[in-house]
Amino acid sequence: MTKKDLLKQIFSELSLNRNNALFVAEQNKKMAESNKKYFDLELEERIVKMNIGKAKFEGESTKKLETQLATLNSKKEMALKEIGLQSADLLPKFNCSKCGDTGIFENEICSCVKQKYNNKLMELCGVDLADVPYLKDYDFKFFGSAEERKFAEKCVVTLEDFVKKFDTLKMKNIVMCGASGTGKTYLTKCIAKELIAKNITTLFVSSFDLNNLFLEQHTSNFCEKNNMQNLIDVDALIIDDLGTEPMRKNVTKEYLLILLNERLGKNKSTIITTNLSPDDILARYEERIFSRIFNKRTTLVLKFEGKNARLKKWQNINKCKKFVDIFLKPIAKNRLFCLNVLFYL
């Protein structure tokens, strides 16, 4: 979905909200005015207001009239209460008090539109980014060696620059390749969060899910499905774990080639993570796809040489468990005690 499509959708929703609010307020007003007691008080109030205006113009005191007006307002509230309404019900209840659900405030796009746009980008992204940090807050604690940490720090600096200059970049594609568990996916989620913060349409999809979208497109009427168009139009497409999807005849390679071609032609950003080496990708997807993924003019390649951080973490947990088994279990009265000790370790 393009920015234009998203904004059109948002303004359409705002228009619907505004019309509903106006309709409900109008219906409440008609109900109130159909009540004779309220209607008479309304007429009397108008006369008093007119007299107040006249008195002010002539320089006369309006104190009595103001008191009379306050009494009328109280009586109107009571009359409304008798029919199950309040004075606030006679006014439209807009979601945004600033723009009145028009989307425009002081000749500019209202902050409510910007917030809705950001929320829709989050939904469109396809992955929960709530607990994902921005690049500046990236945590390097899972990198064991100084060399791995230095590489990760360099990557983060490079990616921050990538996001900062995104709109003017010629080299908009990134390929992160290396062993599983070296932090590639986590980094791409951080990039996604950064791009969305810049109001850039971003879609995060695993290669398995992408392949399913290809299959769905292949087996359906092109008029019924627009999977490919959405994938082509999004500003930044993140494909995670390329190479883990099953190879489907007439689907996987064919649609991936179409997708990459179209995105290159439109200068759209494609970010890919893979556990495969360049040679493996060449063998699996053949020359045409390989040349588009590793195009030197358009693609930045980041090769992750580190070891599997998830495996390291698991090994540390196993060490703690062995410690409990050997030293603590003999003196523990129950399993709960052991689990608590393990937690604090």
C-alpha cells in the first residue's frame, strides 16, 4: 500500500467519523426540540440572548439578564435529563477536538492524521515492534567477542546513516547474510521501527510467508488479489530468512524475480536477511535473481561472521542447570527452591 493509499484511507475514515458524529448530534437535537418544554425554553433563551446583546450595545447593565440566562440553562438541562439527554449530546462528538475530524488544522495536516498514519504503518509492517528498540538504543550484550561487538557497532552506525538518508539514497537495498542467530532479524526489526518513525511505508515478511503470498497470487484471479502490488508498492520491503522457504515450481523463483525487478525499477528499498552464502543463493535461485540481489550499484552487503548468539545463551542456561543439579539439588528441599535459585543466577 502506498502513502497515497494510506492517507486516502485515513481521510475516508475521518470523513465517516465526522458524518456519524454530525448525524447523531442532529438526531438528538431533533428529539430535544420535539419536546415542548425544552422547545419553549430554547425560544425563551434566544430572546434573552438577543436582549443581552442589545443591552451591551446600548451600554446598559446585563446582570439581571445573565442571571435569567443561567436559570434557563439549568431548566434546559433538567428538561433534557427527562428525555435521557444532556446538552453535550446536542453537539457532535468528534474524535479529534482540534480538527473536528476533518484532518486539517490551521491549514495543515492535523496531528491526528499523522498519528493514524503511524499506527497504520505499524499494522502494515506485519510484525510487532512494540518492544523493539531504535538503533540508538541497540543492546550489544549478546555479542561475546570484542570483534563481533565491533562489527555490530559498525553495522548500527551504517544502518542509522541508511535510515537518515533514506529518501536520497541510490543504494537502497541491503543484504545481511551469515549464520543463524547472529542478530540479522533483530537488526532489521530495528530498521523497520526507524523507517516507520520517518513515515516510510514498511513491510516485514518472512520468506515462508512471502512464498505463500506468491502461491496465493498464482492460484487466484489477478483481479481478486493484489498481493504482488502491495509488495511492489511499499517503500521498504524486509524479507527475512530468504532460503528457508520451500521451492515451488513456477512460483518461488518466478514471482521473486518479478518482485525484485519491479522494486528495482521503482527504486524501492528491499532489505534481505539470509543464512545462505552468496554462492548458495546463486545455486538455489540462479543467475537472474542472484544478480538482482547482489547488484553492486544498488545493494549494500553486510556479512555476519559471528557465532549463534541464541546457542550461546542456551549453553549458558545449561551451565546454570548443571550447577543446580550438582551443588544445589542435594540440599534443596523441593524443586521450587532450585527453580528460584536458577532464576536469580
